[in-house]
Amino acid sequence: MKTPGPTGTPLLGCLREYRGDLLAFITRCAREHGDFVPVRVVFHRGFLISDPALIGEVLTSRHEDFRKVFMLRNNKLFLGDGLLTSERESWREKRRLAQPAFHSDRMPAYATVMVDEAQRIADNWRSGGVRDVQQEMMKLTLRAVVRCLFDDEAEVDVAAIARHIEVVQRRMHERTRAIIPLPDSVLTPRNMALRRAISELDRIVNGFILASRAASGHRRGLLPQLMNATEDGRRLSDAELRDEAMTMFFAGHETTALALSWSWYLLAQHPAEAEIVHRELDDVLGGRPPTLDDLARLPATERAVKEAMRLYPPIFAFGRDAVRDTNVGGHPVPAGSSAMIAPWVIHRDPRLYPDPASFRPARWTHEFERQLPRFAYIPFGAGSRMCIGKVFAMTEAVLVLATLAQQYQPSLVPGHPVELWPTFSLRSKHGIAMTIDRRTAAVARPVARGGTP
């Protein structure tokens, strides 16, 4: 069965479109060619899949026919064999070992850290000042994940970690655009810079592993939790702990930071929606810091975050590589080809979301979510490999937005370009410059810092 799709050029296929406006290209593919679209980029064959039912096949009923996409496997120098890159039984064992670290009984301590870091940012903001909220949210969530990972008492150079992670992420982005990505073993200047950055991150992480071992169980945080977890008497080795820490650095802060950044961007453009959030925060919190117990009483704040992640999903696309000849919805998928799943496309499908381009947080009622097809909203992935930190990330996004939005009302700086930049995640290429104005409706009382995870 032949399925029509974009032809591109005989030699390069759709390389020009892929390296140009990628978001526009995949949207056009789905709208013009349907829910299963073959796309060739040079020698590589892929299929853009946009039907929730077909996505379910890839991620659930036929998941054994697929593995993580090549671009993630090609970055094992940084990510190692952690939850993001491991496969089959290795992944299942690591998932079981890691699960207790994200148990609900740990969330109150993590929530204290999240609010503490949000208040740290609030204390540094000045009314009328201009800030890049994307960069501010990156700093906030990185500090939070470092504290939750290593524990509150750890002495951590967060700025150095941020610099090294930025080097890694830029190198990963360059590889996604390369016709033939060079392996890490090729000592180009960029690969050597990558190795230096990873070496410094290794030094930091291995230092904390040694310190946690020496503390004999007295340290708290995600890393000691992982260190103490057992599965049939087996514990994670130091090398495995290192890989999970790197995965949490990479996946544990950027997605939440971007969810918050795009929430600020959208609320600034929709004052009526912002007013609904502010009124809820004033009524529920009255100027005090939020706690984990407040989450159920902040539905408007949560809906704003959900809607921002619908319109601007931090992970705008992800893929699976076929390990054997298979089919999806009756369409043949040869071994070695890739299934591409794009939340950016699915979340803006008018068949699933009325008025899909509009920012409408109120759409997220219980009734709407119940009737939405499974796999129609997948900002954290889906299936057995859904992000293990989903609850952690959503809790952080809502608590941080609640802490800051009750004190400040940022507005977009006129003329500053907000250009979508789909790297591994969906950033704004030039940041999101905003004027930070203090609200007068509710003035938050000072927060005592120092909660421990």
C-alpha cells in the first residue's frame, strides 16, 4: 500500500524542509497528506504519525517492534544507559529501581524546594525591570532539580552545571541537523568541547555519589533514594547512578522551565485569562506561599499550564526506530525506519481541539479530558515509557507559577522577537524578554527558605 507524502528532491529528499521551518513542515505534512505520512531525509526513511490510535500502536501494542530513536542513542556519552536511553529489560529494571524516588510521600519535601526556589527568583525581581523569563525559569528549575537530586545541604555550583549542560544541548541540536552525524570518538573541536563539558559534569556528579556513599544513608534527595533502592537484592552501581543523574539534569529541568516560559508568554498576551489565574491565587493564597496541599484548589492555574503545554509542548516531537519489519495501522514500516510522533501537530489538530490555535485554558474540564482520545495529549510522552517525572514536573510548574504570578504580572517587551526554535526541545531562540511589574492585589509575605527534600 503506497501512502502519498512530500517528495522533496531525488537526492536529498526533504532535507531542506527538515532543516528549515521544521514545525511548519510537519504541520503541513499532516494537514495535506494525512495521519501516516512517509518522509525521506537523504537516506533515512521516516513516517510522521498523527492519529492517536496509530500512536497507541507504536507506544503500546507494537512497542516491542521499536526502540528509542537514533539521536538519543547517539548521545550516550552524556546520557549513558539511563532511563531515557536504555531498552527492554534493562529499562524495566531501572524503572522499578527509580520509581520509589518519585513516590507521593516524597512530594511534600520536593514541593518545599520548588516554592523556595521560586521565591528566590521573586526576591531578585524588581518591579519595572526587564528579564528573560526563559532564562529565569531555566535557572529556577535547574536549582530545584539539583537540590532535589543531591539534597538541600549540598554545595553545588549551579551556574557551572548550567554552562556545561548548555554545551551538551547545543551539540545535540547540531547533530539533529547533520546529514551524517559524527560519533563522539571523532575528535573535532565541537566534540572536544562536548567531552570537556561532560567531564566536568561527571566530576560534579561522581563527587556527590562518593559523598552520599560516605554519609551512610544520612543524606536525602533523589540520588540517595536511587542509591538505596533495591531490586531482587541488586542496587544501582555508581556508573548507573551517574547515568540517572545526567538524565535528570537533561530532562528534569528544561521541560518544566519551558512549560513555565510559554505559560508566561501566553498569559501576557491574554489578560482576561491572566486575570482568572490572579483572582484564583488571591482568593486561595491571599499572599502566602503555596504548598502541595493547595494544588487541588488551584484548577485555573493548572489549566493555564496544561493549555500552554498543548500549544507549545516542550518536547515538540519524539521518535521510535523500528527494529524489525512491522506495520502500523496496516501501513508497512520497514526495519531501520523511524516513526515520528509530534505533539506539536497532534495538540493543534482541529478534530481533537476546537479552535486549536487559541489559548483557552477553560477547555480543560474533567468532561473534556474524559472524551479526549488516549494519546491525543502527550506532552510527557505516553505508554509504558511515559516520563517518570510527570507528577514532579506538573507539581513544580503549578507551584512556581502560583508563587510568582501572585506577586508579579510580566508583560512582553514590545519589538522583542519571540522566534520558535525547535532543538531537542521547543525554545524561543532569542529568549522571552518581559517587563516585570509587581501586582498590588496581593503582596506575598516573606518565605523562610531551607526546606529539605
